Amino acid sequence: MEFIDLKAQYAALKTEIDENIASVLADTHFILGEKEQEFEEKLASYVGVKHVVGCSDGTAALQLIYMAYGIGHGDAVFCPDMTFVASVEPACMLGAEPIFCDIDPRTYNIAADSLEQQIKAVLAEGRFTPKAIVAVDFIGNPADYDKIRKIADEYHLLLIEDAAQGMGASVQGVKCGALGDIAATSFFPSKPLGCYGDGGAVFTNDDDMDRLLRSIRVHGKGKSKYDNQRIGLNARLDTIQAAIMLPKLKVLDEEIAARQTIAARYDQAFDGKFQTPYIMDGMVSSYAQYALLAKDNKQRDDIIRVLKENGIPSLVYYPVPLHQMKVFEGCFMGEETFAHTIDYAQRTFSLPFSAYLTKEDQERIIEAVSAAASQN
Ligand SMILES: Cc1ncc(COP(=O)(O)O)c(C=O)c1O
């Protein structure tokens, strides 16, 4: 059994994906070719933003944003303590200080009260200037933008949406990717909209920002690649990857609908036995992961072991909160104890999940998880 069934998705979309790859091979515009531009336009219209800037991966997308806004030495960037390191790593590379915030114990997204407390702590300490908040749509569940937007406005902070895990998800009908001042996503193969290698994108409604991002994406180019106006990156999206995603984008909403059905079956089976995902009213999760919380660390590890013995894969997203990582030793932590993030990391485990998960496989998983839990 696959953890994320990319083979079944390929089988369903094979004809169109193969044709699209063949057309790129035939016209040989391998980098930022026609299909890449078509993909940018179609994705912009799907998400409901003016511009999509395709790039080499999600980390590069975030780096383009941090560079375009001039974030660097002396700046504080606030992010949830429970996310992939890439949410904030490119800001650190530019010299900014990462400031971690605890998560909400129900949604696992950045907690507004912790965010505000950390902003105040940074201001009181005085070494860093608060500049940006990175709100992550963690495992596909949109962050609480109503609350975060108010805080961003009050403290004049840029609100960056890290929608790497949130493509297809939405808040009151507004798609993830359109919920911050600017947003980034990843097309890593296992993401809700994934390519067959690395890929990413930035989303913006601002024409000047769009031009700047396109310049930084290609070595800070001006009128041409050899007219360099600023320090940039080589962070372009391959045409083949865009061509592969065009058919996937067409079925994304259908897949998101299927994900709701599959998640609802898991919810029903595990209600009362585990903490099941909490999606706020008006929100739709992409369920990039379907995560349960066991009663404690021992039960979680026992379940993972039993599943493995039964040939059922499971994963932990993520086992270590950012504030505990060696790379961030010595960073400013404010007064935060990160109690909810620590608890989450101890108890979370994710089950096989994709729009193509069969009912039979899902029943097998549910039985195995329930049997393992009853032994504890
Ligand atoms: C929340 C989050 N941000 C950023 C990234 C970085 O994306 P990529 O792996 O495409 O560089 C990822 C990918 O795992 C992610 O999950």
C-alpha cells in the first residue's frame, strides 16, 4: 500500500500527462516555455489571484518573497513552531531572526495569542524589528486568517501565506494562495498539487511585485538575462513540470471533493478514539496529510509499529518542533514554552491518504489502527 498513491493518479491522467510531456520534448522549450506560461495563467485563475510566478521549488518561492520584500539582518519573521523548516529557512539565510509561535491545540496552526505575545516580546527586547508573519496552511488546513490579519495590520507586518500544503483548500470560498499579502506554494510530488520533481510558485495581486519576482527568479535580470539589475537566483520552473501539472490542475477540485469523503470516513471511524482533524467553519482542508493524535507518545509509537508489521505505511509530520532544532539554538524564543507544539509532535501520526485511496484499503487501515489502539 502506498502512503500517497501517486501511481493511481498517474494511471487516471496518463494519456494527457504523456501527451503534454511529449509536446515539450518536441518543441524543446524546456525552461519557462509555453506550457509553463499556460500553467501560470491557469493556476492564477484557479486560485483567484492576478499573477502566479512559477519557480524551482517551494523553498525558492519563499526565498523570492523574502528577497523581494528586502527582509534581512535585524528583521524578525514570525512563524509557527510546527511546520517544515523551509517556511522560515530562506529568511534566516538572508540574516533575519526566526521567531517561533506555539500552535492552536485544535487546528495545529499558528496560535493568534502566541503570535501576539511573541511580537510584544520582540518589541520589548528591542534587538529585532518585526517585519513579517508566515502563516502556514498546516497539512492542508487553512490558518486562521481573520485573526492573523488583524494582528498583521495592528503591528504593520507583511502577511506571507505558506500554502505549500494547501493547494485546493479554501476559506469561505477563497482559495489558499490568495489569503495573505503574498503566498508561496510547493509542487513537491506528494503535495496536493504535485509535479514529478521539484517545483513551486509565488502568488501576488501586485503588478510591481510580479515584475520584481520575475527578475529575481532569473539572476536579477532587467531587459534581458545579461542585463543584471540586482542580486537574484536561478529559480525557474521547468516546462515539463508545468506540463505535467496542467492535467492535474484540471481535476484538483474533484480530487479535493474525494479527499473530503475519505477524510469523513476516517473521522467517523476514529471519533472518540483519537483526536481527529478540526477544520474551522467555512474552511475546506486539502488534507495534504490526514493526522490523528494518539492519547500519548507510547500509544502513537505502538500504533506506527503495528501498522508497519501489517504493511501499512504511516508518517509523523513533524516529529521535532522548530524551536528544538539544533540549527535554531541561540535564537530569540521570547517567553514561549511551546506546550501545544511539543504535545502535538509527541502524539501525531498520519495515515495513508490520497484522492485515490480505495474503500477496501481504507477499511484495512481503519481496522489495523483500531486493533492497535485497543491493545493500549
Ligand atoms: C510548509 C512547507 N513550506 C515550504 C516547503 C518547501 O517546499 P519545497 O520542498 O518544494 O522546497 C514545504 C515542502 O515540504 C512545506 O511543507
